[in-house]
Amino acid sequence: MASESTPPSIPLPQAPPLSIPLLGLGVFQSTKTHASVLSALSAGYRHLDTAQIYYNEPATGAAVSEFLKSHPPISRSDIFICSKLWEVDLSLPGMPPDFESMAHPPPGGGVWNTTAARLGYTSYTREEAIKGFNRSLESMGAGIEYIDLYLLHNPRPGPTARLQAWLGLQEIVKSGKAKAIGVSNWSKRHIEELIASEGVYITPAVNQIEFHPWCQHRGLVGYCKEKGIVVVAYSPLTQGTRLGDPVILEIAGRYGKTAAQVVLRWCLQMGVVVIPKSDKEERIKENSELWGWELAGEDMDRITALDEGISGKLGEWDPDAWE
Ligand SMILES: NC(=O)c1ccc[n+]([C@@H]2O[C@H](COP(=O)([O-])OP(=O)(O)OC[C@H]3O[C@@H](n4cnc5c(N)ncnc54)[C@H](OP(=O)(O)O)[C@@H]3O)[C@@H](O)[C@H]2O)c1
């Protein structure tokens, strides 16, 4: 059910008739996921972005169920939940028990074996992908009977692994337990290889990538648009690191908006879905006030000119760098 404050959605051309809300709440590194999801839903958000590796699928699912119970006109189909399969099974013995533990060495020292390369084994197989998806779904609780969008979190375990995992995800769509499937951190080459492979009959509905004025992945975004693959921008606020940019602040001042709102509005006008994270109720609301105004062409151009290409990215995640 839409209300005045409900952000609009756009179609997912590769998963008709499904649409994706243009604004979602990201919950990576959230220290109070349950409360933040409730704040976001109360502020009109209808899209949540979680992942196995965030260790907060249960809190996300529980908050959605609680919100639905207390807001009877709103139904499960009004809310869009995205989660992601990690490259190894985080329920195995010896894995970090929670997100906070990953910041410290495991008991006995060394490093956590949370990557396929370190563990020497991956969940990106046909069978393990199905099991992994079921773990995600079950962890969200009884109120969540399906996931709207399920992603392969990264292409890193390599071509055979990602193809096999994709074949598993296609079966999940057939079962109705996921409405759409997609990828994250994939390059054009990864996607082209996948869709040319035998047995692949679903094109990814989205590619979730780092995207903000300083890292625009122009070639990749253009390719995704051509293919009807919706681009979802992660870290759209640069995790707060570039919001003091003088160009952004000057534009924000003229529009009477905040730097975060200007950056998010620029992403939307670039045709990209945004999933900013915040654990602060007032920022969750601020980040949702993106409609009823727009950036003029010349201001869009000034922000677009801030692109630093791949050197403007925040972390290690360079889609082109992986096999
Ligand atoms: N697929 C992937 O590999 C991948 C990778 C990274 C992220 N993601 C997804 O994308 C989501 C968003 O990315 P992100 O969490 O990396 O970063 P982000 O949304 O760009 O930034 C979040 C940071 O900005 C702060 N912030 C939020 N709103 C603000 C505002 N209005 N003014 C000033 N600061 C503000 C937050 O602090 P407070 O919480 O204190 O407000 C937090 O420190 C994630 O939560 C996750 O769902 C996906």
C-alpha cells in the first residue's frame, strides 16, 4: 500500500512484474538493525538491504514482521527485502559468531576463514546456494515467507563457482521463495560470461555496486542499463567520507538541502536505486526526503564531473579485478 511518504518504485525488466523501490535502507554495520528498520519503515521506506555477512537477517526479518503486525493496512507485498549469499557457509563451526567478532582475530589467533580462498571451499555450488538461501530465509523468521531479491554477494570464487551458484538461484525462483535474483560487485565480463552459459535462462535483475559521484562505473552502468539490469548503488553516501566536498556543499546550500540529500538525489537522477545506511532516526528521515524537488541540469553536470573512476572507490571491491 503506497502512502504520500512512500518512495516510488521502478520496474525490474528482468523480473516482471516485480518493481524495486528507489530508496532502501542498508543495514551493513548497523549496531541496532531492529530499531533502524522500524524507523525506516515508519518513515516510509519499503526496501531493506541485508546480507548473510552482515549477521542481521534475523533482526531485519523480525522488524519487518513486527511492523506488519502493528500496521495492518500494509502487507508483506508492500515491502521489498533484499539479501545476499556469502561465498562460504557462515554457519559452519569456526566461523565468526556475530558481526562484531570479525573485527578481532578468532580465539587462538590468525584470521577468520570467511572467504573461499582462505577456507579452501565455497558455498557457490548449485546445492550449497539453495541451502544457503534457505538459511537466509529461515533466519528471517516465520513472518517472512519469501525474499524479494537474492544476490550473489560477489564474483570472487571464480567463473565455475558463480555459474553453479546461479543455477541454484534459478531453482529458488522456480520455487517462488525468491521473486528475483541478481548479482553484486560483478563486472560486465562476469555478467556476459554468465548469461552466455548453458543452463542460464534468467538474466540478473540487478547489479549492486559501489556508486556515488566519486566512483561512477560509467561503462558498467551503461551496460547494465542496456541489458535491463537495474543498478543499485551501495555506499551512496561514501560512508560519510566525502559529504564535506565543497561542490556538494555549495549546491546543497542553494537548494536548502543537506549534502547527503544532494548526493542521493544525484544518484536517483542518474537512474540508480539508493540504499543509504543510517542508525540515526533523524538521518533515516533526512535520507528519505528526496522527492518533490530535483537538481537542475547544470548542477547534475557539476556533480557528475567529480568522478574519480575506480580510484574513487572506498574499499577493495573492484569488479574488474576479479577473475
Ligand atoms: N554489496 C556489497 O558488497 C555492499 C558493500 C557495502 C554496502 N552495501 C550495502 O549498501 C548499504 C549502504 O552502504 P554503506 O553502509 O557502506 O554506506 P553509506 O550508506 O554510504 O553510508 C553510511 C554512513 O553514513 C552515515 N550517514 C548516513 N546518513 C547520513 C547523513 N544524512 N549525513 C551524514 N552521514 C550519514 C552513517 O552513519 P550513522 O549510521 O551514524 O547515521 C554511516 O556511517 C549498506 O548498508 C549495505 O546494505 C553493499
